[in-house]
Amino acid sequence: MEQVIDIVSWIFLVAGGLFCVIGTVGMIRMPDMFTRLHAASIVDTLGMGFLMVGMILQAGFTLVAAKLIIIVALILLTSPVATHALAQAALHAGLRPKLDHDETGGHIAGEDTSSNS
């Protein structure tokens, strides 16, 4: 049984490593800040999730596994919030996403399109 847990754990660890490498390549290749931010969020959630599951399986039912679960919960709660805050700050600073075609007419969600004059 221990050998099966080791094999499954290593599958998760390798998958997490691959997601981190793919996400890093994506961050280098993407054209603008928003798509790079998306690639970084994929690394945060999928890569970290697979790596942590692999480490939890290696740790077994111990205090180390409980600490890893707490770390996973904290990262899953804070990472989307940080990604959203960075994207909103970039929009507020005037940075716009690069689009092939703009279906919104140049308006951003949440902006008031009516004139107040």
C-alpha cells in the first residue's frame, strides 16, 4: 500500500511541476499584463494544488499534513483576491488589455457609460 501512495504522490508532484513550468513559459510568451496575470494564476492554483496534494500524500496523517492543508486553504483564498486586485490596479492606472477586436465598444465593466453633464 505504501508503494501505491508513493506512486500516486509522485504523479501529483510531477503534474504540479509541469503546470509550474507551463505557466512560467506562458508568462514569458503572453503579450500583455492581463494574459500574463492569467498564466500566473494558473500556476498558483493548479501547480500549487498538485504539488501540495503530492506532499500531503507523502506526509501521511501527521501534523505536517495538517499544516500543508492550512497553507493550501490560505493560498486558495488569497491568490484570486491578489490577482483581482492587480488587474483592477492596472485598469485604474490606464493599462488596457490588447484585444484582436473589441466587442465592448471600449467600455470596461463597471464604468458608467452615460454622460452626467
